[in-house]
Amino acid sequence: MTYSYAFLDEATKRMIRRAILKAVAIPGHQVPFGAREMPLPYGWGTGGIQVTASIIGRSDVLKVIDQGADDTTNAVSIRRFFARTAGVATTTHTAEASIIQTRHRIPERVLQPGQIIVYQVPMPEPLSRLEPRVVESTKLHALADYGLMQVRLYEDIARHGRSASAYNHPVMVNGRYLMSPSPIPAFDNPKMDRMPALQLFGAGREKRIYAVPPYTSVKSLDFEDHPFDPIRAPHPCAICGATDSYLDEIVTDDVGGRMFVCSDTDHCEERAP
Amino acid sequence: MYVSVKGGEQAISNAHAWLAEARRGDAALPELSVEQVEQQLTLAVDRVMAEGACADRGLAALAVKQSRGDLIEAAFLLRAYRTTLPRFGGSLPLDTGAMRLQRRISATYKDLPGGQLLGPTFDYTHRLLEFSLAAAGEAPPPAPEMEPEEPGPPPRVTALLAQEGLMAAEPEGDDDTPPPDLTRDPLSCPASRALRLQVLARGDEGFLLGLGYSTQRGYGNNHPFVGEVRMGEASVEVVPPELGFAIDIGDITLTECQMVNQFKGSLTEPPQFTRGYGLVFGHNERKAMAMALVDRALRGAELGEDGGAPAQDEEFVLYHCDNVEATGFVEHLKLPHHVDFQSELENVRAMRAAQQ
Amino acid sequence: MSDGLLPGFSDAVFGAQGCFRAILAALSEPGTVHALGGDLAPPAPLCPAAAAVVLTLADPDASLVHDAGPVADAFLRFHTGAPEAELATASFVLATGAMPPLAALTPGTDEIPSAGATLVVQVESIEEGEGWTLSGPGIDGLRRLKVTGLPDDFPAQWAANHARFPRGVDVILCAGDRLAGLPRSVTLAVTLEA
């Protein structure tokens, strides 16, 4: 048998496209959609894959990263899936991509107008750790009642001196919706604010799609006396020397040896001597 | 000089080759055929059809073979295939009252019209390993065939109780509104009973078994009796729009459980019995019975019962009983998370530094 | 098409995909105008862009109400399978003549604002760089858009539509083979010409 272009049948694509358009019109709001079972397991990026499959066309150039890298096994697997089912050109260069599907990172290079970044999202509900009931969290979003989250954040700061959420730190979108940025490090959160590229988010298992249009305000939750303060490992990249990129910590021996290299492999390769 | 690990593509294809070799096992032994799986591991095939939400024995058997006997993986394979199929329409409601029965038992009456029909059951086997099965042998002689005591399908136990006014009538369905379709629209709560039953019908057998068991141990007890368990073949009928009348497109094997549960009554309702319902593809009484217990537990709010037990918690049960979703999210933890872990590391280091 | 029914996209997969990307760009960056190109030749009074939008998004799961008459109706229903609906409950409303009031369409609910309708309006012209001043998500500062062929009170209707955010109606403006988007999130001001 032959599968459809980009795997999904046209009726499924239409359903997802309708959800994406509503997500764009209501920035940060999670739109429920009839996510389908995909040939990859839930948790492997089925939401991102369904979003990408619904937007991708023959003239697109696709980049897929996981943990910032193009060569991680799941990124390789997803890139191969689209090369096979959509016959689409792929790249590892951020600048050349029209669509970037990502898990857990935003590239270091500033994304450009016209580019689309698709995030794979495990838990789209930013309130889920405080209120696991979907019926309840849906009400809180309807009322824009985010006091629960403010209280949690404040307690963290009172106890630890800083926010305890180093990744997946919640953001307010366009001053209205509290949103999960997906499990990106807090270091990447500022890149979301007024990003020139369109940001789409797909959560397959939880069956939600959401979006942030270009140039939209995305503020990491914080307090005036404790402004949002993401951290990175205080080292230069051992390969390219970058002091402003997010770093992977590599264990080099069993006696405490460590080295730090860029998590964004494309960024590092472009800079490396 | 550190060089990051490359060659993900090669590693993946090597892993796939190893998987294929491991699946085949010792090549000196004959390969297992899909037909053998379908004929001789029938209950595995049945479970995969149920949780894979696709009534196709051949495909389910293929999935069992491909998954090396990992039945959740097999259900996932079947689901992922099923979702690509074009949708031609819905069937008419199945008439399980007219099933051609292989098995039918009731725990509520010693004897009843239609009798107790044991069928191919493990119930009274002594669980002693049959070492004769370890040696290839002759096919067993055919089981003796019995004529049914009475022609035609036997009455349902719940109908017998209803004659006496002791069985609560099921709430009238709305025939004009098509039932919700979990495979097309995302689950939302509060869910109708039709939607709840869809979720439970393809829910994980083990999860439902544990929940059903918990009601028996007092976490939302609903005083269950097996009114009837029946297993057999039911006709599937569809009405093609161009014909305008029903045609029979084939039979499927089903297991149905109608649990009869006590209900104390309320200001407006006299004491009577209520029903918990389970229906599952193939032969799987454990699943059908567990489903009936959980269905009845989830009706607690509707019947004005105290809630609070896990099996009575609709969101908790419905959002967590799908094993394809659950296994994906649990197992995804083995994917690389080093970016997030790194940010946790630096955060913990910073917090410790601030304390000192 | 022996009964005179005109064909839809010559390539159903890529016709819809290309049109969707134009709609996505139009709603992501309100005020930008996108030409579809393509070879869709719908029956009168449909313009190619409006017909393409409906063919791309409507289907048996997304209802459609329109004012385009029986020939267009046969075309749209055949190619989409979209069911009819009341104006107040339709997922998609297509106006080729006078548009219905925005307030007559469903805005969704505070819990499910995504159920708000999409209004596709055929207008006389859409031009970037002049006319209204738009601001909001998708716009770096301000963007200008000039539309002719809408009712005079459209800006007032839009203000009321925007004020009930996150509920609301989203609008796709179509002229010839060009389209622009007005998501409910956008603020629209009538520019006072000097």
C-alpha cells in the first residue's frame, strides 16, 4: 500500500490545519485537536510531526533537532521520516530551513521572518503540576486565573532564592494566556519574545496545538524583585569558544573531568575554526 | 580534542538489523507463521485487536509476530495502521442479544432459560503445566457437540430482572445524535457514557483489572454480580446510503459482560439493580468484567453515590487507561533529556552556592 | 464533469497545501496580502481566493454557510462535503455579497474560544501599505491595510469582536486570487488621513 503525502490523509491534515489557524488567532491558547496515532510512539514527537506534516510542502526545507543537535537519534529518525514520506529537502543549517522541528531547544541563530519553528510538546498544560485535572485547568485559563502559578513561583523563590524551574519555565503570551514553552531550558525563553518567526506547538498524546505568531510578546513569569534570570554553564564552548550559547556538559572521565560544548551543533560548526 | 558522537543514522539501522535477528531467534528452528499465531495464540490476538481498536485477526496476528509477543507494542502497531484507513461509515448497533453463543454463564441464577454454556474456558482447568504440549503431537480430538436446549438466542438476565421491575432502565439514548468518536475527536470530560465505554473498550486490560479489583476491595464498592457473561459471534450490519437498507458485512467475535449491581434507591427511585457494562473484541472475559466494574463505578455520580475512589474518578480513569499513550509517555523518558538535565544541574549548583 | 460541475484544485494535495500556507501566513502576519496563483477557476460569483480557502478548510467535519447561490453551492458542497448549518453555528461563513454582522457568528466560549467561526469575505480590493492601521500579535509595530467593499461600520464591528477576546470571529478577506487575514487578536484603527 502507499501512504499519503507526509503520511497524514487529507482529512486529517484539514482538521489539523483548522486547529493551527485558530491557535494562531488566539496566541498561547491550547486548541484541542483529534490527534492521530502516528507510526512513532507518543512522547517521540507525534504532535510536532503532525503539525509539520500538515504544513509541509514540496518547496520547504526541513531541519530537525533534538537537544539542539541534528545528529541525535530521534532527530535523525524524524528527518528520515519526512524525507521518505514527503520527499522534502532537509538541512542542518538553521539559516537554510523554512521549517525547523525541535525538541527541547531553540537554535542560537536568530530565526527570520517567514521561518516556522515547530516544537514537540510533552505536557502542553503549564498548570498540570499544580492542577492535573483538565476540566479545572481549562476553567482557570478561561478566567485567566493564574494565581496558583504565581504562588508556586513565589514559594520557590522564598525557599531557594531563585525559581526552581530551570526548564519549561512558564510564559505569558500577549498578556493573556499562560503557556508552556515546552521543555526548553530557561536560557531559551527570551528567544521566544517577539520572535520574527512563527512558533507552532504540537502535543500529540495530550491532543493540543498552540501557537505564537511573529512579533508577539512572550514574557517569562517572574516578580519585580526577582526578575527572570536564566543561567547557563559559566564556561566557553570547548570547540568554538562561544560564551553566549547554551552548553552541553560532557563527562570525560570518572574523576570529575568535564568539558562544555555548544548544544546547538549547527551554530558550533559554523563558528568553529 | 572532543568530537561529538556522530552516525545516528548508522546506529539506528544497525539496531534495526539486530532487532530483526533477535525477532527470528534460532534460525535452525522453523519460523512462526502469522497463521499459526492467529490460530494458536488466539487470546493474544484478541487482546491486541481490543486494545489496538481494530477487528482484524490477520493484522493483529502479524502485529504479535512483528512485536515479538509484546502485546502493547502490537496494539500500537495496529492502531498506527488503523489510523491510515479511509472511513466509510458506522455500523448499526450490534445486536449482542442475537449472538451465536460459544459461552454464556450467569452467576445470579442456578439455572435459567438457555442454560449455562461453559464453552472453551480455563475456569475449571487445574493449573498444572501440561508437559505433553511441549512435545509436538497429534491434534486433540474434536470436542463433543451439544444441541442447545432451546432454539434461538437465550434471554438476557437483565431482561428477566426488568420484567419484575427490578432492573433500572438504561437512560434513553438519542438516536438522532451520532455517538461521539474517540478516534476522531479528543477526549473531553465530563464524558458521556457512550464515550466512556469507548475509552474503556480499548483501555489497558491490566489497568482496568486493577481498578475493577480496587472496587471489590472497598474503593468504591458497587456490590457486583455477574448477571451474564457471553461470548460468541455477532453480525455487523451497515446501511450503505445508496441502498438505504441494512446489509450484513460479516461476523465478529465479542465478549460481553452485564454486571448487576445493587442500588439503594433515592428519593425519586425505588431500590433496584443497576448495570455495569463491558464489551470487548474477541474472547476476553477478564477485560469485559473489569470494564463492567469500572463502567458501573463511573456511574456513581449519576446515581448519587459518594465518590472519591480512584475507579470513580472519571478524569483519572479515562486519561490514564490507554496503554499506547501511557507506554509512550513513560518510555519517552529514555530519550535524551540532557539539555533539561543540564539546566537542572546548573540550577542546583547555583542554589547550593547561594546557601553556602 | 458532465453535469457542468467545475473542477477543484488540479492537484488536491498541493493545491490545498499551498493555499493553507498562504492563509497561515495571512493570519500569522495580519495585514500582509498573499497571492495564491494556481489554476482554480470557480463558478461565479466565487473569486478564486475565496473558493480556494473554502476548499482547503471545509469538509464533512466543518460546516459552511454561504450566500453564493445554487451553482456555487453545488461546487462547494461537491468538493468539500461540508454540511449546511445555521449562521449562528457554522464553522465557516462565506460572504460574496453583503457580509453578515460579525456578532451574528459564533465566537466560541471562554473555555473553547477555538470554536469561534471563520468568516471568509469577498471584497473589491485589498492593498498593503495604506488604509487601516493594524497592531497586535504578528505585527512588528504597526501595519497598514486598505480594504474596499466592506460595510462602513466594519471598524466598529471589529472593535466589538476584538473586545471579547479570546472569544471572537476570525476574518479572511479575499479579492481575486489574493487574500489577507484579520485574526480576532488584532487591533484595527481607522487611520485619519492628513
